[in-house]
Amino acid sequence: MAYIRWIIAALHLLALGIGLGAIWWRARALQGELNQEGLRRVFYADNLWGLAALLWISTGLIRAFAGLEKGTSYYLASNAFWIKMSLLAIVLLLEVWPASTWIRWRIRLARGEEIDIDPGRTNLFATISMIQAGLIIAMVFTATAMARGLGF
């Protein structure tokens, strides 16, 4: 069981690194020229971001609710946990508009259709990505507070 706890914790932390790097990279790609190569960079970073989110959320659920770490009651009683979950919810809500836009773009590109790229919208999406990166950093602080039993 100790090895499983260790591997799940390591994967959780790796997802953080992948996700933070991907969201930052996506923001930077959105600020560049969005030709075919630029879109490829945006989509690649977005794929990494999605993979990281899936890994991060799944390992987080396992750690909090599968009895591998401190136990569900510890997490649910922690204000820091609820702050972290609130920050995660904001990150996910901020993702809805950009993600739905990129899904439509990918579909249109796969059909060989042109896409209308509004620079104002892509700049806004870059800003949203930067805000998400900041929220992830705030989540790290709440997670480390939670792990050390600090209450807010």
C-alpha cells in the first residue's frame, strides 16, 4: 500500500507540473501568430493541459476519498481543502468558453474549413489562461497549508 500511495502522490505532483507548464505555454501560444503552426502549438498545449487536468483530478480524488492519505474526514473538515476545491472550480469554469471554442475550431479544421480567429478573443483566452495559472499557484499554497494542518 505504501508504494501505491507514493505513486499516486507522485503522479498528482507531476500533473501539477505538466498542467502549469501547459497552461502557461497555451497562453503564450495564443499571444503569437495563429497560423497553422501557431494553432498547432495552441492545440498541443491544450492537449497537455487536458491530460494534466485528468491526471490531477483523478489522482486527487483517489488521494482524498480512497483512503490512501489522511482520510476523507480530514479533507472534508479542512477549510484549506474547500478553498482549494473552490479555486479548482473557478479554473474549470474559466475553461468552458475557451475549450468549447477550440473544439469548434478543431472540428472545422478537420473538415478543411476556415476558422474565424478574432484577435480580441484569443487575447482574452490568453488572459484567462494566465489567470488559471495564478489560481493553480494559489492551489499549491492551499494544498501545502492543508497538508500541514493549517486552518484558515
